[in-house]
Amino acid sequence: MNLADLNKVALAMVTPGKGILAADESSGTIKKRFDAIKVESTEENRRDYREMLFRSTEAMSKYVSGVILYDETIWQNAKDGTPLIKLIEQSGAIPGIKVDEGTQALPQCPGELVTVGLDKLAERLKKYYERGARFAKWRAVIDIGSGIPSMTAISVNAHALARYAALCQAAQIVPIVEPEVLMDGDHDIDRCYDVTQRVLNKTFQELRIQRVELEGMVLKPNMAISGKKCGKQASVDEVAEKTVRLLKACVPAAVPGIAFLSGGQSDEEATAHLNAMNRIGGLPSSLPWRLTFSYGRALQAAPQKAWSGKAENIAAGQRAFTHRARMNALASKGEWETGLEKKVA
């Protein structure tokens, strides 16, 4: 393992003013997104849609540091025969790959899940590296509800995340470590804070036990935020303040950067929260790690709607994608403001 090279890639992934495009929706998830815009989820349509994003020259070269791909996409070619992964490389962004194989029910823990996919992962990583992937992603899912999460769910998911991260580094691939505490419930921001603190502490404990080099990874956490069904939604400033406090308490300074997941926030909420956190850090940032985005829905909902499966809408889809990418790039430097949204709209 060459840690200097891993660190170089990790730092490039969190370049100030850039963030990560999560385009790694599984076939089931992308079908849901396509159903919403009345597009059939065929291999060709999925290819055309993602090709549209990767050919958005301005967005990809100026605002996107890396792209997380789904297995299908990393082997696909564009309409003209160019491998999609080459389009990403040509734009200057780094290709990455989602390697987990989804979740399964956790025995003896009703309503809780564990992420699977460690078997044969070492061989798969080798193939992905040869194809050009330089980072990977694995998502653990922790739900908040009555009596959950259990310590069991937190432990097994943290253990699997660390196993995955160690295998990645051995394959010269930077692991994105993603322990997601879901925002689906009716819990308030303080409950989210407490659970996320337990999850992050356990995750970093496991990473240390399994000798993962923190300088060669990127953390992809949720923010400290109110559950969607909570009657009292925390303000932008409260989310930013509590999230930064939480990260300072749990994330070692050796980690090069933190790229947040949007987790079902609206496009603008995800941008506003990231912006407020970077304002707290100040410029130059007083925080030990860079804070940026690794958004899926919050970058893609607008371009999906604009495109709606029609070739004549490709330019409109690319404009929508470029706008969202630019807004989040500004937020990653604390330079975004609401007025910028209206101007373009």
C-alpha cells in the first residue's frame, strides 16, 4: 500500500470548491427516479442519462472532483463507443465505484439492517482498479426508531465498514466510509446527534482496530438534522452548528475530508446546510478537515426532471446539473446565498 498516493487521491476528492457526484443508484433506485419522470429504466436509458451528466463539461471540470459509479455503469460505453469512465477521466474528475451489495435483515434485531458484500471483495477491487476506479464507497444504514438502533446494529455495521476500508487500501483504492443515520423518522435533531455520535465513535474505533490509515480515506456522514416527520424542524444554523460540533468530537484530524450525504434533504436545504457549516469554519478554514458534498438526489433531481428521457432536452438537463453543482461548489467554500438560486431560475 502506498499511503502517499492514497492521501493524494483523498485530498483531490475534497478539493476546495469541488465535490463528489453520487451517480451510483442501484437498478431499483434509478427505476424509482425514472418512474417519477415517466422514463422506462432500460440499460440504454440509464446509459444515456448518465452520459448526459458526464458530458456536462462545465460542471464536471469545474465543480466535480469525483463520481461514484454503479457496477453496470463502470463497464458501459457511451453512444459513440467511449467508455463512460473515460469521459469522467477526461473531465479531470476521479472515477469511483460503489462496492457494497445492499442490505439484509440483521438476525435478532427486528427492523435493523446490515450491509453485505465483503465476500470476494478483494478480487472485485482488483478488477475495478484495473478499469480505472481510484476510490470506492460502502454505505451502512442505521435507522432511528422505538428502541433502535441497537448496539448490535451499530457494531456489525461499523465492523463491516472497517473490513471494507482495509481491503480498499490494500488494493490501492481510497475508501469512502459512509455510516448513514437515516432522517426518515419523527426524532428531533438532538436524538440524531446522539445516535450519530455513537455511530461515528464506533466506526472510528473499528477503523483503528483494523489498521485503516485515516489519511487515506474520506468520511461520508449524515448531518445532525431533524427527522423528516418531526414536528419541530431545526433551523439551518442549528443543523450547521450541531453538525460541526459533532464532527469535532468524533472525527480525527488525520481524516483529509468529509463529504456529506444529502439523505433526502431538498436540493436547496442540502446546499444551505453545507454553506452554513463552511461559514462556521471561516476562510481559511479553522476546521481540521475539508467539508464538501457527495450528493446524489440533491444534484440530480433537477437534471432528471429537465431531461425527462428526451434527447432534445439534453442541453436543459446539463444546464440544470451545472447549476446545482455550482451552487454546492460555492457552498463548499461558504460563498453560497439564496439569491443565486433565484437569479438562474
